[in-house]
Amino acid sequence: FTPTSYSQLLPSYMAQRVHQGPWSESISAYSLYAISEFKIRYNYGGTAGDSQHNGEIRMRRVHVIRQTLSTEIEKRNFIKVTERRPYNTYVDYEITATEPVQLTIPANKFASEWEELIPPIVDGWEYQMELVPVEVRAFQDVNGPHGSVPMYAPPQPSDGQPFGDLFSAWVNEKITFGIAEPIAGMIGRNEFPAGTVKWTADGLPPQNDVNTFDVEWTSPGLKHVNLQIGATIFRLYVNVPDTLTLDYSGNLLNDSSLILAIGSFSYGSISGAGLTAKNAVEATYGQTSGTGGTRQDAIRHSTWNAIGAALEGKTKMIIFSTANEHNGQFSKAAIASNTTMDLYNNDVGATVGNGYFNSPNPLPNLMAQMELKFDAGDLRAWTPKNAPVFQHSSILKKSDESKIFPP
């Protein structure tokens, strides 16, 4: 049974109480989406309402609910924590087990499936089980090495569920990943057994039992960051874009070096292709470059590279468009996430356009293909999708809004 309205959650036999905590954009602040639950108690003697033998909670059923219908499938990650203490004592509970739980709210629904929490019954021990959210956000508070503004200020993503999405950072640009409450507090109070929480990343020293983890790399490429809680690994991905590795040597900060690399005719041809793509996309979407959403930006870049490759071949086109990103990085304080997205979409467009080398008037066909590729999720896109180029979260998804990597 998946509720489709709040009224179905109100009867006392189903939902004894509803917790609703506001989302927070702070790494350390507690943020828990709305939880509905009902409890099954049992009685077999004793008179005190909270005693071990009278009214003890033996099972709880929990699920995630929304205030409005979801427009797409939403997945929330939790850890099911089992704790115990000696019976009839008031000492602190000790954590004995952790287990991953992912609750899914289907599209056009209000609530996820139920998750049962059934503590073990062991003589001499009092057990309890809780479902705690696993929320991770990236944070930056200083400019990048070439003057770019902090991408993850405030911390992103707001829902704390970036697993399978793509972050970005320049070479020598630091990102801090942080775990939100309540897990952050549990780590700070040493409630987990030593070594339960582990952070690792490509080429960086690991850290255990800490709330935050700093990453910074000295070389470009796709980097992996793993948060392990117990036996469960939550994977994060960071791209460090490379605007320097090309098929020739030379400084791309000025037009003369680029003309030297690809020739003056090709330089003029590809420059013209860029203007053609820009005008066509702006005419289609009715917004100038930089003010439209991610669809307009992705299709403009991919269409430009497709036309340029059809005119001059993929190699020269990628040299030119990578030089454009290089110039943005070192001369215009571009943020790394925009370059990560552009380099990927440029390559997709140039690969398609190369198949139309020397074809007459390739624009209508190639732009239509880029539209189809965007709808199919074959391009990269920032989130939220309608935000302008300098106001998005700097977290990338596939252009159909699905995850880039398996969570």
C-alpha cells in the first residue's frame, strides 16, 4: 500500500506521529525529511507504562513522506542502527550493527514503502533500532586557484543525496565533504565502534571516524571518494577537468597560438560555426546565452562542436573548443563544473559532427540530433535544470536528470 494523500496517513492506527524537520543547507545541521511511523506494542505483565514488560515497542514501521506529489522517483539513503544496553540499566546504548536502507518514493506518489524495525530479543539486554538518514554535502569557502568563486557555498546538494552525481574541482582546488546530523553527532560522541566510519579517496590518505573530509588533487581526471559506514560504501565522484592535454604543444591563451595550431582558415570556419550555433539556439529558446537553463547551454555547445567537426574535422574542433575552456579557466575565472559539462558535451557533438564531414548545410540535422541526445540523457546537465549558468548547484547529472554513475 503506497499512500497518495495525507488523509490516508492520519488515522491513529497507521501513524501515531509525524516528524517533520526542515531541510538545512549546513553540513552539520540536523535535517530529516518527514517521517511517518506506527508502532506495535506488546504487554505481558508489569504495571509501569515504560517498563520492559509493559508497552515496550517491539516493532516499528517507518516510511518517508512528502508534502506534495513527487514528479520523479526519489531515493533516500538511511542506515538502520541497532543498539543495546544491559537490561534495566540507564547506561548509554552501544551500537552493535549497521545496515543500509534505501527508501524510494515513486513518481506521482506521496510516500515510500514501509521499512520494518524489529529489535532482537536477547535475555539480559535491552535493544532498540533507529533509522538515521545518510546525508552528504560538499562545501567550499574560498575562491579557486584561478579566481573562480566557491561552487559549493552554500553546501550542496540541498537534499544531501549526491550519490551517483558528479562534483567538479580544478587542480589544487579543495572541496570539503561533510556528513549531516544525526550521524555527525553520533561520530562526535564516539557512539560508533572505532573504525566504523571511513573516508577514502584516490591518491589521498584515508581518515576514520570524522565528520568531514577534505579532498584536493594535483592532477586532472575522474576521482573517487568513498564514505564507508560499517560494511556499506557510499560513493562520490569528482571530475578534475583537463583543458591542457591536446594533440599539440602550445599556449592557448591567445588567438595567435590557436591559429598556429589549426590554421587560419579552420580558425575562421569554427568561429563562424560557433556564431551559427549560438544564433540558432537563441532563436529556438528565446533566451540569450548564459541566461537560459542547462538545456540551452548543453545544446549550444554540442551543436557548435558538431557543426565545426562537420566543417573541419573532430581533431581541429576539439582543439578549438578545449582552447576555449582553457581560456575560461585561466583568464575568465570559470568554475570547474561548467568546464566539466562543456568538455563532455563538446566531445559528444564533435563525435556526431565528424560523421557529417564536408556535408552541405549540416546545422538543422545536427541541432535536431543534439536535441534528441539531450532528451535521451546522452549529454551532461547542471541542476536545477532551469537555473542560469552562474546560479546552479555545480552538481551534474545526465541530461534526462538521471544519475551519471550507479549509486
